[in-house]
Amino acid sequence: MINLEKANLLGGWLVCLVLTAPALAWGAARDEPPDREMLKMIEFLRDMEMIKQMEMLRDMQNVENADELAKSATPERSAPGKKKETAK
């Protein structure tokens, strides 16, 4: 599994590529539509970003579940009760 820092770095680059690729294609040839390879690359990058987000959500759920398990495993200590003195 890719560690979170590398995934964030990779995700940042992917977002930059997804955002700049159409602009570069439009700037290079304004009259021509993007070619098939460019469209496939954009779709691939969108899929990769979606996969990264799904993995991050899964990791967050795992952390939340582990936190809940840790909380339920450690019993809370109750405050010691005060003893009542009976009148004689």
C-alpha cells in the first residue's frame, strides 16, 4: 500500500495534470478537438483521482473503527462512591 504522503503527492500531480492537460491541448490547436490519446489520459487521471479518494475514505473508516474499538476495550473507571455514615 502506498503511504499517505506519497499518495497525496501523487494526487496533487494528478490534479495538476487533469487541470492543465485540457488547457494545453486547447492552447496548442484551438480549431482541433483533443486527440484520442489526450482524452484517454484525462479519463485515466480522473479514474486515478477517484481511486485515491476511495482509498483515503477506506483508510479513514479503518482509523475510526480502530478508535471505536480502542474506546470500547478500555473500560471507564467510575468515581469512588462516598460511604454514608449511619446515625446511631
